[in-house]
Amino acid sequence: MTIKNHILNTLALIRVPASQANCHARHDKAPRLHDKAPSRHDKAPRRYASSGLIVAGLCLLTLTFPIFANASPDLKRSFVLSSGYAERVFNSNEELVRFPLSVMQLWSLAPDAVNDVFDNSLASRISVGILEVPFSYWLTYALLVPFHEFGHARAFAAMDQGYFYTSSGIANAETSSFWLLSLIRLGTPPALVPGAGGAATVPIGNQFVFSRSLWEWIGGDPGLSAIIAGAGLNNQMLLGKKIAATVQEKNGHVTYLQHYVINKAYAALYASADEISIANGRPREGSDIAILLDAYAAKGYNISISDIKLNSLLSLASGTTFSFLRGYYNYFVHGSPVVEPAEVYGVRIPDINSYINSRGLSLEFVSGYRVAEWLRFDVAYEVVTRGDSTNQLTVAGHYDLAHSAPVLRRLRMSPEIVCELHGAFGGSLELEWGPYTQKSSAVLENISAYVRGALLNGRTLYGERNMPSMINRNVAFDFGFGIAYNY
């Protein structure tokens, strides 16, 4: 099937393979652009096996009891309630990513609680460090699969296309809600475990508009195909980048390691699953990777499945990877679960992030300089390594204004400028304020509020991957606000 037909069939089903619990597009029953929308069952997900409910209950119980434990005194965790959790209103990657980060941080209290019971002894740390691995593995997939699917959903919604999610495994279900999908995946085994199944994002409706400006900046049908098919894997790289940011804030925890590694290397895992299917004579023609390779071939790019794997694996050659390895050493030897950033005289050892774009595969190199604990700068350079020559420069700052004006209590400003070196610009600004002290309220002192606004330009690599709306314009505004409980 040609790329044009893929587009006209609206990339019918973006689906997670059972072998990797990821998602890829399926075209066996693809609705055409003007066909009747696929039937949808707007009712609660079908009842799934009792084993899944038991596991979900145990996970939820485990997530709640550690709240009363003594947290690591040098580590700040946050649980965020964001306006962006209304996925169909805000359609924002940057806001919805706060949820998996919040749950991941909450879970990290569990091993700390157990170690606290046993006075953080060496035997306790070793036992907890080993026994915690399968729990984090389960939680990693429970969080990454829905956020992967939302990546595809965001791209569809940005093009004014309706969607719903499906899930398979120990049970089959359909839902229009990211939150119900997340609950279902919490009770569904992860990849390589019997009953893992997969998830999918299905477009619906006939309201899709092919605007002239849209075609101009995506490069035509193959570019649109690459944007939608790569959106899930790009979301996972975004989550890995946000985990690295917690380490830069000196709030990393050793239990974040699996989330970090699996999300950053997932494109390689996905591509390997495709290679295995091809070797077994059952090629997955509708997978994300297959669509990407078709799209790139149509654009004249000489990009292979090995290129995608290598691009993904290179992202692990990062300073944050070293930070986690050093963090585990410190955890077992010295008893501290905190993962410190990898720096030399305040200069950040670079991280590498890999992305999939309509213009090809890119690598982002991120470094920076810590002036003081209240002031830090980040600089990122992204370049397309396979495809059309494109370069992007990002400069960001993190400044605690309360250092200069203590009356502000806690007020943090984080500006960012994104520049595509052929002239396209974008940027964002986030303000976080914690107005209360312990004297005013022992409860409210842990509460902060934030507001974030971003101007996204679809001609930048970052903008293309995160636009909440792409109809009839190259520029969109991404906005969010919320409150956080910091503990």
C-alpha cells in the first residue's frame, strides 16, 4: 500500500504489538477518509480477568501506604494536578507528561519505606533493590503505553480528527479516555509477560481538513504519515528527557532507572520486534516503524530499520545514564537512593535524545552550566542525522527569584527559546510559586502553583512534535496551569 493510501485511510489503527506492548498503525480494516467512522462503544471497558484486578489493587495499595513513610530528606518529589489532564481540551504533551512523572515519584517512596523499617541496613537495601525491579518494570509499561498512545491521539486531535483507544491482553476494551486506558493498563501485564497484549489509537470522524499551510510545513503526505506514526515514540523520548530533568534538579531516585532506560531505548526495542516478525515470516506492515520506513522512502531518505535502532540506542550514551549507574553504587554502598547529576565544575555532561521527524531522524545534544543552586542554564543542539538537513538550538534557564527577593517565598522562573536555524522561532515560560511557609500553614507549605505558556512553531523540530493544533496555521499556543504537592 502506498503512503498516499495510508494517508487517505487516516492511518487507521495505531497499535501496540503484543510482543512489545507498543503501538503501530493497522490498515487491515482502515476506514477511508469519507467512509463511515468506525463503530465505537461508549461504555465502560469490558470486564477483565480477576488476576488483573488483583494486580491493580495491589499496585494501588502499594502506591498509597508509603505516603506515611519518611522520605529521603535530600530528595523533593511532586505530585501534580494539571489542567492538561483534560486531554481533549488542552491536547498537550508537556502537561500530560506530568502524570507519569508524578506516579513514578510516588512509587519511589515504597522502597524508602521498607528500608526505613529495617534502618536502611545493607541487607535491606540489597533485598529491596532486587525485589523492587519487577514492580518498577510493571509500572513502567503501565505508564508508558498510555502516554505513547496519547502521542498518536494528540497528533490526530491536532489535525481536528477524533479518536478513541483500544486495549488488549487479559481483556479487550475500548475507551475514549486516557485515564480509563491508564487504569486498564495498570491491571495488564507488561511486555514479555503472558497476557500483555497491546493498545491502539483509532481515528474517527470525517472532519479532517487538508489545508495548504499544513502541507507546506510537513512536506506532503509522507511527512504527515511520519508525524503521526512517530508521535508515540517521540512521547516516550520526551518522558525520558523529563526524568533526566529530575536528576538535574538533584531529585533523581534509583527507582527511576527502568523508566528512563526503557522509554529512551523503546524505538530500538520496537524495531527489534519488527525484525523478529520479519524473520519469522510475519512482517507487521502496519507498525509504526513500517509506516516510518515507507514515509521516508517516499521522501527519498535512505533510512533503514537499523538506523532507527542505532538512533534510539545512542540516546543512552548520556550523562544521566552515568548518573543512574553511580546512583546505584551510592545506594548499595552508602545507603542514599538519590541520583545526582553528572557535572564537571558545574558543566553538565551532555545527554543525547533521539527523535523521529517528518524531515528524518534527529539527535539532540543537551548540556548546560550550574551557576549556583538557584540559577542554572541549559543549552541543546538538535540536528537531523538522516534526512533533510535541519538544525535547532534551544536555550533555557532556571532561576529562583526568591533568592534575590526572599519576600517572594518560593518563585521560580523557567524561560526557554527554541530556534530552527533557518529562521523559525518558538519559546515558553513557566512560573512556579509556593507562597506559604511553615509559620503560615504546615500543610500549605508543601503546595505550589504553576502556570506555563508556550508559542510553538511547526517549522521547528520541537514544535512539529508537540503542536496541539495544526489546522490552517504553522503556529500554535500551548498553555497549562496546575498545583503540585511537594514532599
